[in-house]
Amino acid sequence: MITGDVLVHAVQLAAPSVAYRLERDQATARRTRQNLLADARDRGHLLATVHLNHPFLRP
């Protein structure tokens, strides 16, 4: 699953409610992160991350 700009900091993997200062709509971004990570966990997806230190991660 490609995360794009949904995850911009590694802390958001552990705490998806943590906002990024430049998010225009932080409430929607938070819900999107939470839903993406829950879906990835439920389906066993590998995350393709753009902004993190490792290009591929398991949620």
C-alpha cells in the first residue's frame, strides 16, 4: 500500500493522531491515517513509505 503524504513522520505509525503542521485539514488527515493503517494491518499489507527512513514497512 503506497502511503504518499499520509505518513510524513515515523511517529505517526505509532500515533496516527499526531498532526503535521502543514496539513490543511488536520481532522481529515488524522482519519485518513488511522483508516489507512487499520486497513493495512487488517489485510497484512506492506507499506510503501515516501517520507520515512525505510521505503517498506509492516504496520
